[in-house]
Amino acid sequence: MAGITDEFMKEMRAKTKHYCVVILRHGPNWNKTGAEHVIWEHGRRNFALRRDGLLSIICPISDGSDISGVGVFNGSINDVTKIMDDDPGVKEGFFVYEVHDTRSFPGDCLP
């Protein structure tokens, strides 16, 4: 692994931008009848948010935990909260969520 200088770290840190991380968990209605259709529409909405540049990274979680997914949004906490409050899965109680402010480097992506 190559060495990283303090100067490089300072230069890179100055390039960070604020994003929001959303942690989506199973809600109180997770096992309710009709969940599949609502969750499908939640997924469709995620694709639209991704297409529009608002949801940069989508990570569904299927490890058996109560976490349903993680997403990285390109927006403020207020904007992301409004987006999530309007999510069909959240509205129906299939999901609950947390929003956290974070920083990262514009252009970062999954390999």
C-alpha cells in the first residue's frame, strides 16, 4: 500500500461534500399482507430517485437482520427526510428510517 502524506489528506478532505446516509429498517407492518406490492413500488421509486441524481447509491440488505437497506442521498437532511416521508413503504409502515449527515468525495462509486 502506498504512503499517504498529510498534505494529500488535507487536499482531499477539502474536496468532500455533504451527503445523507439513510438506514432503512423493517417497520411495524413488515409482515403485513400486501407488503410485496408496496415494496416493489418503493424499488421503482428508488430507481427514479437514482435516475434523477438524488439517490447516488442503493444497497438492499438481505442478511436476515431488521435492516432493509442503506442509501446515500445527494441532498440535505431536510430534503431527504421529505423524500423518505413520501416513500410508499414508509407511509404504509413497512419501513422506518434514520437519516445521517455524512461527507464523502464527489465521484466516488462502487467498483
